[in-house]
Amino acid sequence: MTTAHADPAHPRTPPRSPSSLHIDSPGPEDGPALWQLAREAKTLDVNSVYSYLLWCRDFAGTSAVARDRTGHVVGFVTGYVRPDAPATLLIWQISVAESVRGLGVAGALLDALSLRVATQRGIDCLETTITPGNVASERLFASYAERHGAQVKREVLFPAEQFPGSGHEPEVLHRIAPLSF
């Protein structure tokens, strides 16, 4: 349940398609909603609310939110341009409210963000990491690569042994390039 769902003063009906959503850059006021969506996803490493507030301030230009007709955040993608590879946009996290899953929101967020960053900064590569077995994310990024005429190369970026404690799977880097828009 997103923050928007918990507010009975702002009832909403789920969008019927991504076209009923507005995609734009986040602001610090969106940080708590991103935290809530990440927490509800149950598949993401959830950072502190403070980190989402900072992210929405410092990396708003390389991140995006999907808003419903009432302005509530129902999806987000966070990313940054790699300092040592300025033509590469790394996608940190992506999450969509359960109420709009299956409507193409995640793909629309990726497309809108990468087009914006490509126009502003000239990226031609997108990277993300996915843990083994996360079939939904693998399909999302494979579909993105297909839409943008790119190849996907995979390699383990961080093996499980690099994570303290036990239970964290390896993070597999998916490098999608060259992008065409």
C-alpha cells in the first residue's frame, strides 16, 4: 500500500494505462512515497527515508516518478550517470504500486527517463543489477533492450561473498547498449 492509499481524503481509481499517468522528476517531497513503494515491493533493498529524500534532491535529474491523476506517486525509477562512464545511466531501483502493475508503468518510466537523460547528457548505455531468479526484472530490462535496439551483456558485478552476513544473492550487471532513441 502506498502513502496515497493510506490517505482516505484522496481516494483514487487506478489508472487504466500508462497514458493516464504523468511521468516527471521527483522532488524531496516525494522521498517518503519512494521509500514506501520500495518497502512494499518486498524485492528491493530498502534504504532509509533520509536516503530517498536526498536521492530526490540530488539525483532528481536522473530519476523519474509516475503520478496518477491526483498527483500521487504510483511508481519510480532512480538512477545516476556513472562518474567514470558519463555515457552510462545506472538504474538503482525501480518499483511500481501493486495497483498499477501489469499496465506497462515500469517500462514507461524507463523509456521516459532514459530519453530525458539521453537528450540532456548523451547517454548510449543503460546498466542495472538484478539478482538471479528475479524474472520480472529480467523481462523488464530485456524488453527495454529490444525496444531500443540494444544488446544485453551480463556478468556478476558483486558476488554474494561481498555482502556481509548471509543470504544476499550475487548482483548481476546487465549492460544494455548501444541504445537508439
